[in-house]
Amino acid sequence: MRYAIRTLLKNPGFSAIAIVTLALGIGANTAIFSVVDGVLLRPLPFRDPSRIVRVSTMTADEIKSNHSAADYLDIERTNRSLAAIAGFRADLISVAAAGGSSVQMEGSFVTSGFFDVLGTPAEIGRTFARVRDAGRGERLVVLSHEAWQQVCAATPNRECPPLRLNGEPYAVAGVMPARFHWPAGARLWILSSGPVPPSPVPGGDDLSSRDIRYFEAIARIRPDVTFEQAEGDMHAIARVLQREHPISSNGRDVRLRPIRDEIVGDVRPALLLLQAAVGVVLLIACANVSSLLIARASGRRRELAIRAALGAGRANLAARGLADRAAVADRPRGGPADRRDRSERRRRRRHAGVRARDGRVVRRAAGAAGVARGCGERAERERGPRQQRAQPRPQRAGRRRNRADGRPAGRSGPARQQLRPAPARRVRLSPGS
């Protein structure tokens, strides 16, 4: 890896282009996938969310419509496919703790079966339950985790004092988990004193009123009933309402919609298309970086040839090439101890590789010397005795010099004799040669 990093530092332009290209592609994919995961892939914070539906009444000209008190009670009483149904109405609530200033929060007035439908337990305390709180008239509120921290200052004993909501005293029944925010943006849930949420206009919550439609409803389908069967049951109830109340329910149908589709809405195709687009961008970025690496590798043919001539094997050359590519997107992982262990392992592998490479070089050199020696002996044998030449006697490394002028002294005695070639040996040839 050090060799790869040094190689990249020698080419800062190439390294910067490759890193920026990959960073843009990976960053865009990470951002879009985070949105897709949070909206489409991550499970909802409800128990068995596939059986939770949104109940709406609508006409042919309406996309969806709210419920009136009388129609809601008829659906709750006559249906055969819903395990629980609850109504809710969003509103802006003034919240004040004991001795503190009031703040505005988004909240919802809900009926007693609201948390029975969603099936999400409280993190602290309890939620509303139909069998426990219906018709009792208690003033109870459930806070979100953020509202609990803001209003109750996250008291160590996990007990929040009574609050004043819109000027009325309410006791805190429980606190929901941090991920629970439904309906969207709600930070507290107030228990309705009646079977329907309170109306924002006078007389709207009259249980016999069918003209004022001011709240929404959710329901949980029974485990032994399919979605199609529950929807057919709602259509049958709508036909009964049209027949019994032709003025208020003329042309009005009751429809169900899964809660995930209600939350996601129409953004699913757009998110999937955007995820596919950024995936193509990442593929293009990888292709561009691959082209740069291939062009860079073609310019290193001489270096690779020299390394191969010095004894580097194909595995070693391939490992160096892979290290160059991995260094573009590599980052340190683990703590100091982990990095020290990896450094020690790399050092051992490197030393083992050096010893193996040196051994290969020595073996190749010894083999080449043996081949050369064998070729020389063979050539001497094939030359024949007549073609052998006399070898001159080796001269002395230096000559004596006169002490006076420093010139070489003359030879005397046997040294003056001329070196003559040795007479060739006479070889007796046989008649058959």
C-alpha cells in the first residue's frame, strides 16, 4: 500500500481527478439511498404495518375527504372486517409547564383506540387504551420524545408534572419513542373525551351531525381478513349510508388505503427513478476511472518489464496494480492497535516476498551460469585438438622501475626470450576416421 500511495503522490493530477470522480458518484448514491431507505425500505414504527389502513369517504370529484361524527360511528358499529378504528384531528396546541412559559406545538386530538390501531408501545409510562380510557373523561396527554425533553426538561425520575394545554390541565400518561411522529409533525396526542375528536367549530362534534366533516380515521384490519375483503365491506357500508341518508351521503364511497402508501404518497416512482439515475452516474464514474487506470498502466510497460526481468512474478505485478487502484478510495480503518497489527503483517509479507524474490534471482543466475559453462565446455570439445591455440603465459602485474628516472627496467635472462606458441600435438588417426 505504501508503494501505491507513493505512486499516486507522484501523479497528483491523476489522483485528484480519480478521487473527485469517485467521491461525486459515491456521495450522490449515499445521499439518495439514505432518502430511499428512510421512506421506502425502513419499516414503519408500527406493529404489523401491512394491516393498518387509512379510512376515507369521498365522492367521484374528491381525492379524499374527512368524516362526520355520525358516519364514523356507523362505520365503527356496522363493519365486519376491522379489528379497531380510531379518529384523529391535527391542531396547534399551546403547551405550558408548571411555572413556565407557553410554547406552540403541533398535536392531535385522538380517540381512545388510536394507539390500539398503531400498536406502538410507549417508551415511558403508557398510551391510551380503548378498554381502559374509553368514556372515562380523563384529561390525558401522551408526549413525543422531543416534547418531553423540551417541556419536562427530561427529569431524572422520568416523571413529568401536569401540563396546561390550551389553558386546561392535563396529566402526562406516557412518552413515545424518538422515532414515532405520526401524523407527520405531531409532538403530542390528546385523548378525546368523547367517541369522536372535538370539533373546531361549535356543534361539529354532535354525534348526529352528518354535514360537518372535520376529522380523519385509521383502522387495523382483522388478521383473518384480506385487504380486498375489507375494502368490499367498506363499499357495502357506503351503499347502506347512501340508501339511508341520500342527502349527506349521495355519491359518497368509503375507501381504504395502506398506511405506507398514505405516508409515502406519490413520491415512490420519483425516488426509484432518482436512485436509478444516480446509480448510472456511479457506473459512469467507475468507467471513467477505469479508463484512466488502463491508460496509466499502458505507460508503465517499461517499468513492469524491468520488474519482470528482475524476477517479479505475475502475482506480484498484479498485486501492485491492485494496490494502485485500491489506494484511490482506501481510508484508514480501526483503531491504533488495529493499524499496528496490519502494519506488522504487511512488513512480514514484504520481507517474505523480498527473500523469495532474492532466492528466485539467485537460482536464475546460477542456472544461467551453469548453462554458459556447459555451452563453453561443449564448444571446446567440438573445436578439436588442431584448432586449439597456445595460450600465452600470464605477464606479471607490474614492471620494475628504475629508481633514478622511474622508467620500466629491461628484462634480463629468461624474461627476454620470446613467447612462442606451443607445438601442436600430433594425433594418430585410425584408418577408419
